[in-house]
Amino acid sequence: MTESHLMDRCDCGATAGPLGLCADYYHAILAEEQADPQMYRWHTVVVCAYLLQHPPRAHAKYLDGQFRLLQLYVDKGLDALLRVAAHQVARNNHRTRSVPDARPLAGYAPLPPGEAPRCFRATFCGLPFGDGGFVADGHAEYGNRIEAIAQATVEAWRSVA
């Protein structure tokens, strides 16, 4: 492989898209969602999926919890994930000094040990980006694409088990 070919491939195995590699898409999403509260609803899903598809960019001690959150999202949907996230944020109040509540995620499989998957059927490089940003064709479609990335991430990690 030539060096230029290597630069066109993301470490998750995806081919670079018009915006670049997954990191470029990830940072663009984070910037765009700051001005769009509806888009921001998928923030936790975006972060968890990105870090699980690119574990060298993550803190290893959090990957198990992120994997469990993605499983919860795939299993029960965005509203359930947002309820759990809000519960965890409330418990993380600096005045209470409580530890995260593991009960909502206890029924989900832990992150499989070993090497991360090298290929995902849906990645951030595959997201369409138009004049209206990532939500050019509506928030529901954006949510469907983020859900596909989340499902692909969970499936790929389960396949390494």
C-alpha cells in the first residue's frame, strides 16, 4: 500500500469521506450539535460509538461503560438512554460524591476482551454532509444514521467475543 492510500483509511477500517477521516466527522458533529439541541440528543450515542470504533482515542477504563450504554440504546432507544444519562448526571453532583449507578446497565454484556474490531458496517466516514450539515434531510434521518452506526458498533464488538 502506498502512504497516500494509508492516509485515505481510518483506523476503524473506513475509507475517508468528503470531510476526511472519522475524526473529522466526529469533530464536525460535535461542533454542529452545540447549536442544535435536537441534534444534541444523540451526543452520548455519538461519543460512545466513536470511541468504541476508535479505542486508541479513548480512555480504556470507560470503554466497558460506553459499550453497555450503546447496548442499552440499541435495545431500548434514545429516550431510555437519555433517562439513564440524566440519572447518572444527577448522581454525579459534586455535593453528593456518589458513584455511578451500575444497575441500569447491569443486564448488558461487558466489553469483550482482546483486540478491537477492525471493520464496522457503518462508520462516521459514511455520514452524508450537505448544505444543511448532518441534519440536512431532518433530525429523524440523522438519528437513523447514528442508530445504524451504534448497531454496527455493538455487532462488531460482539463478534470479537
